[in-house]
Amino acid sequence: MWPMDRHGGSVVHWSTHGRWVASMLLVAGAMGGRAVAQGTPTAGASSGAASGAASGAASGAADSTAGPETAAGAITAGDREHTAMNAAAALADYEHAIALDSSKYEALCKAAREAVDLGEFEPDAKVRQGRFATALRYARRAVAVNPAGAEGHFHVARALGRAALAVGGKRRIQYAKEIRAEALAALAADSAHPGALHVMGLWNAEVMRLSGIERFIARNLLGGGILGTASWKEAVRYMEAAVAHDPERIIHHLDLGKIYADIGQTAKAREQFQMVVDTPAAEYNDPHYKQDAERRLARR
């Protein structure tokens, strides 16, 4: 839930008064909806998919031969692509469903999920931020359609974490507050939601990874008093719950392993990293997560 890259390094380097913000806002980029496709697009393919998805959704609404004639059919087509680990095609199908029925909650949530997954390791910054902005737009629309739904709030939190990478200072504090609020709203609707549990686990962990000085600046100078609620105990509790409710998801194990490593529980950390390595890739960004776990095991 903060801007740490998936190899464990910070995406944004620290500065004198703002270095803490770089680890405050990576939501769950890695913890997408209930299932995400595997494989990483190239920059060209990703940017092509971005424009293709938008044009495909628009043309599909005008010409029924361009895709399924109903929103439900388009969602089914997107689910097939999702299962086939083709995130770009899945996003295009979900966007086609939205073009056919703009109030389709399921399509809005799934489109947000795919857009974040496509953007997570996208090397082109403009394309990457475009993906995250698209995801946030769909997620907010999902919440507007169904304010009581857990999945919509989760996807807002997830997309916010990624969109926040392009802003700084006090604005990032506001993102951090909203990320936490949206994750808690998801858990209020579904206390066993793995993605929201993961978000809260990372939220606590990343606050605790800040130095005392950084936390002081965030709390007292930048309006981030809510950061004082974080603890390692809560980080472990939330992330262990995410694993318990969704044990097949690689990213839960990877981030739980990182938390265990941070608090000195090396044996438990290695166990989680080994599980990541041993589990077959089943989601879009799993190959990246598996490589991360392999590197961590090699240096411990």
C-alpha cells in the first residue's frame, strides 16, 4: 500500500522533510481483486492495450458485432480472459460491459482490478499513471453504485495507493488517510475481505518502517496524526488474517514474510518466502513476486 517496488526497494527516494511519504501510500497494488491474470506486458503492449481498451469499449457499445451484446456477456468474456491470465483483454471486455451498462458494479470493480495490475510494473510513467487513474475512476464509480459493497471500497484504496505515487507532501497524507478509511469501510462490509485485510496490514507495517523522526514529522508537521495508531502487532494480525482467508494468493505470503523479517522472525519469514517460490504463478504479477521471494531467500 505504499510506493515500495516489488523487489523491496523504495520507488521514491527520501527527502529531508518528505522521505516518509514514499513509504506511506502503496496500497495493495499487489493485492488486486480476488484473482488477477499472470504475465507482464511490455511498455508497448501496455500502452497499446490502454488505448485499445478504451476504443474497444466505445466501439463495442455502437456495434454489437465487436463483442457480446449484453453487459453480462461482456463480463463473462472478461472473466474468461482473466482466467486465461490476459489482463489487457479482460480489461477491454469489462470496459465493454461498462459501456453497455454504466451501473454494472461487478464490471466496474473488475475493470479497476485489471487496470491496477496492468500498471503495477509498467515502465512508462505516463502509461502507468494513466492506468492507476483509470482504476481509481472505475473504483469510485463502483462505490457510487453500491456504497455498501466491500469490493468497491477495497479497489478505491488499492487504486489510491498507486495514484498517490504522483503526488507529494500534505496531499499524500490525505491519500494515506483515505486509503485507511476505504480499507476499513471494506472490512465493515466484509470483515473477511482478504484484500482489505492486506491493505491494513501493509498500512501498519509501512508506518512502523518509518524512523521515529519521520513519524514525528508526519504526525506533527504534516497533519498525519492517524499514523500514531499503527503498530507491528496490528501489521501481523491483519496480514496473517489475509493469508488465512486467501491462502492461495502469493502476494499475501510475500508481504507477511516481509513483516516477519522486519520484526526479527527470520524462520517464519523464510517459510513464507519459500511458499511464494513453491506456489505456481496464477495471477498477473505473480512472476515478479516469485522473483522477489527468491532474491530474499538467497540473501538470508
